[in-house]
Amino acid sequence: MAEEEDIVRTEKVIRVQRVFINLLDSYSSGNIGKFLSNCVVGASLEEMTEEEEEDDESKSAIPDASSSKLKEGTFQIVGTLSTSGKPSPDFALETYSDISREELLMRLLECDVIIYNITESPKQAEEALWAVSALNEEVNHFEKRKVFILVSTVMTWARSKPLDPEDSEVPFTEEDYRRRKHHPNFLDHINAEKMVLKFGKNVKKFATYVVATGLQYGAEGGILHFFFKLAWLGEVPALPVFGDGTNVIPAIHVLDLAGVIQNVIDHVPKVHYLVAVDDSVQTLEDLVKCISRNTGPGKVQKVLKENAFLSKDLTQDSIDHLLLNLRMEALYVKENFNIRWVSQTGFVENIGNVLREYKQSRGLLPIKVCILGPPAVGKSSVAEVLAKYYKIHHIKLKDVIAEAIAKLEAIVAPKFGGEGGEEDEEEEEEEENVEDAQELLDGIKESMEQNAVGRLEDQYVIRFVKEKLKSMPCRNQGYILDGFPKTYDQAKDLFNKDEEEEEEEIRGKMLPFDKLIIPEFVCALDGSDEFLKLRVMNLPESVVVGTHYSQDQFLRSLSNFRDLNTEDETVFNYFDELEIHPIHIDVGKIEDPHNRLTIKRLIKEIGEPRNYGLTDEEKAEEERKAAEERMAREAMVEAEREHKEAVEMAEKIARWEEWNRRLEEVKREETELLEAQSAPLRNYLMTYVMPTLMQGLNECCKVRPEDPVDFLAEYLFKHNPATL
């Protein structure tokens, strides 16, 4: 027995194959690699038993890469990445980036199967041509056969002439590949196909295949992701259909494409050109309508083909695929391969699974929150902040009732005009519901008239809130239910399944609540009566006017809330019974008038947002705002600095002018003082000295003595007025 086990293990080791796939971090190649990493080599050669089929159907369509490491004999996946520095996928044994072609060739020679996927990156067509040529030159050195698979696109068939000019519905098959005519934008693809087929003549050493795949969908991406995202965000009233929408688009689930490739590797078929499409014949309008009805507004709108180019999320390659009109049938694949189809009947028939994969892969799970508490505790302000943070819908009772009544009034209102087609059909359906809507509207008005305060009975309120929670936006993103339900019975009526739904339960399993709308988190805010009264008293009068925060109404509402929540069956008891334990927060004990700490705690309890996050435009807008704020702060600082410098300079100039003024004043005063002090001396000189001196000088000039100083001194001595 031990020897037999060793033989089995040896066979398993021998059957392990090393598979190279380019761009493992892309949507298509990544899912193919993940799928193959879970497949045992040669598994598609064996027929699947009924038990295996049931087990396979019970599992998720998306394979778990981590489980591949536990299996023996699975494909070993290696490959390249689009950019260096990206983390390697979990399912990959090795990844390469930024390596020379010489080194890449060495890596390719180590592999048994080489897969080049050129459906997402047309630039890879040139590298695929190099790879198949380089491998063909080394074919004589191959120790065992290598398989080269080029994953191309049916766009190389886009301009093919119909097989029967009188019957355009006759599909193309693999046998017609020599008659195919490519789309002008896919010249590189068809050249790569021809070259790959050319090098596959020595099948025993080097087998080459081309797999022309239809539009890929499923998992987290694909071209249809554009419509999924548009529908999920719910920002448009209708999804766009480019052109008339009657063009037939061959398509295939990305995991079914991976199954075709698995079979090519295992079977090594004699046919070298294969078509990978599902059995459906669906138009662009069929696909978009299906997405709109199951995850969007439910409506489509036909627009000009040229409008497709206005979207930043659609590339030229994507637009070409969406406008393709081609009927194809994967005849050889269906008759000869053993594929465990995920979506053989097509996108529309399997929209439930496709949508589940899409949300699961992208983490687009709704966040459903219910915030309860006494009046004035801060429910609405907290709910508003959380709704913006998580990008979910803030459900306020007053708005829900007003919206529902407006909708009913719109149904019963007379309609005029209308142009044929789908719009007429919708109007006919609405006309059938006019009587029901009118009856409901009359019941609402009667209920409001009977109540003194104009309040609706619970049956109407619960009906409207339930319809709102079941609306597509709330099912997609989630909701924050603000202050409702208030009682145990209201909660039970709101979240229990409808009788019709209960009858449809399989195998008699009766769920006590509707999983579709039940909140995931219940936040119970509370505070003492004194705290709440003080909070209301401190509110500005402008805020209180017209609200239930007036003294009588507030005290009545607070008393009513306390009465309802002292009984055995409170609204919080209902959630406790369902093991949805409320998050209790006493806002009165937190010194935080703006509820920042309360919001911070709730965000911690709820977790990270589960949506797309910011779009590129929103990121750019936030960056722009941040840059503007930064520039504004810098400008303010610069303005303050300049103002301060200007003030200092003005003060300096003022001080300098004052100093100069005072200096001039001092000089003037000194001059006046000197003049005043010198006046008597001048008078004395002018009276007693200057006349005699002037005469002496005149006489000296006349005589011109040899020693004028001695002459002048002797002259003054002789003519001294004091001696005369």
C-alpha cells in the first residue's frame, strides 16, 4: 500500500505544470491566474460526478486563492506585473517587473504553458509576438512540449461579412476564423493571432493556440463595470444605452474564459483557433437594462453613440466592444471541452450571481444603521454626519412620508401626451395602479384628519418606511434610520418579512426578520432629563420656532419616550432578541456639545466605509480645495507679515521725520541763541574797532609797505581813539 501511495504522489508531482501569465495584476489575467491556481492539472479531462457538481454549485463562483496552496498538483502560476512595487497576488508563485527581455525569455523557458493576454492592454500584442518568436527559435532545445496561448478578442471578427447575406442571425464559429475581418482599431490583435498560429506547426514540441474571447464580465471588473458603478451610485435617473442598443455583443464570464483556457492546456486540441463566448444572444440594451433593474434606477435612456466618448471611464477599446454587433457560437468548446460553467446561459440569466460577485469582490456592502434615543439627544445631527462620512442615505420620518404622499399624488394626477414604445407601456402599468394609489391616498388623508396633530397611523408610516428601506439606493449603499421605530411593535412590523415572502421560504425555514432591511448597527443615544431640558433651553429661539422643541411639546415627547422604554417590550429589547445588541452612549456624561466624541466612537464601532470612496473628480476637487485653503492660509500669513512690516516701516519713517524735525528745531534755536549772544560784540566792534581798522587797511593798501602787519599795528597804535 505504501508503494502505491508513493506512485500516486509521484504522478501528482509529474503532472504539476508551471504557467506563465502576463500582467497578473490586471482584471482578466488576474482572474485567470487565480482560477488556474485552484485547478488540478488534468482535472478537465475527467467527467465531473453529480456529487462534485452539487458541491461545486454550493461554492462561491470566485475561487479562493489561499486554498490552492493546500492542494497538490495544481498549476503553478508565475507572471509579470504592470508596474514595479505592486504587491504580488496571493496565488502567484513568482512575479516579475521591469526585467530585460533576455531575462524574461529565461523565465518563459522555465514554464510549460505561456499565456499572453492582450485583451486589456493592446501594447502587450507586440510583446506577445516577441515571446512566441523567441520561443520558436528555442524549440529544438525544449525538453518537453510547451503550450503557448494567446488570449485575444472577438473584435478581430468585428467587420466580418455575414455567412448568409439573407439571414444575419447565423452565428460565426471557430471554423470560420479564416474569413474574419478585424475592427480598424484592432490591427495589432489580428496580426498577433496570425503570427501565433504560424508558429504552431511543430505540435509535438510547441503547440500554439488563439482564444478569441467575447466581452468579459464577472468578479470585480470588466467593461460593464462602468454601468455597474453608475447604477450603484444612483446619481443618474437612467443608465445610458449608446446608439439604438440593438447590437448583439458576444460575452463570457471571466471565470468561464479561465475554464476554456484550462481545457486547452489539458486537452491540447487539434483545433488551434478557439472562440470563448457563452450561449446567450444579448444586445447592449439587454445588458444595460438588466443592470439598471437589478442595481440601479430601473430605467435606461438611449443616447447618441458619440456620447460614449464624453465619459472619462470608458476607453476607446471599451467603446468599440460596447458598439460591436456580432453573433458567435463557441461550437468546438461546447462539444469537446469539459467546462464547469459559471454563466453558460449568459449575463442576464445569471445577474444574481454576477451582482453578488461584483459586490463581494469590491466590498460594496450596505451599511445599515438605526439611531434611537429621546428627543434633543442629538440623533439627527449625528446621523447627518455619519451619512456624509459613509455616503449612505439619511432616512428621516418626515421626509419619507412627504416623499411617499408626493409619489402617490403624482400617480393619481392626470397625464397628458406620451410617445409610443416603452414609455407608453410604463404609463399603462401606472394607470392600473391609479385606483390603488387613490385609495391609499384617501386613507392617508382620513388618518391625518382624525388625528388632532395630523399624525399618520403606524400602518401607513411602517409601509412607507419599509418601501424606502427596500428601495435600490438603500439596498446598494445602506441607510441611517433616524429616530424610528420607537416601540417594540413598530420594530416588529417594520423588519418582519411580509406574508407573501414568508410563503416563498424554502423548506419551511421561517426567518423572524427581513435580512434585506434589518439594521446591522443600532445606536442608542441617551441622557438625563435634566441634561436634555438644559440643552433645549440653551437652543437659540430661531432654531426652536416651528419644531417639537417648544416647552410643552418637548416635555410631552420626552415623557412619552420614557414611558415607552420602561416597559418589558422596548424597541431595544427587539434588537437584543435578534442579537443585534445596541451601542449605548450616554451623551450627558460626555462633555461634547457638538457630539464629536460620540461620532468618533460610532465610526469606530461601525468600521470603514464600504463604497467606492472618492471618485477621481472628487479627489481632484478635495485636493483643489486643500490647495486653495493652504494658499489662503499662506496668503493670510504673508498679508499679516506685510502689514506688520508696513506698520513698522511707517512707524520708523514717522520717528525719523520727528527726529529730523526736532534736529532742525534745535539747530534753529542754537542759531538764534548765537545771534542773540553775538549782537553786543558786533556793536562794540562796529563802533570802536572797525572804523580805525578800515582806515588802517586803506592806508596800508596805498603805501604797500614791506611789512604790512607791522605797518598796520603801528598805524592802529598811533590812531587809537582812546589815546587821542
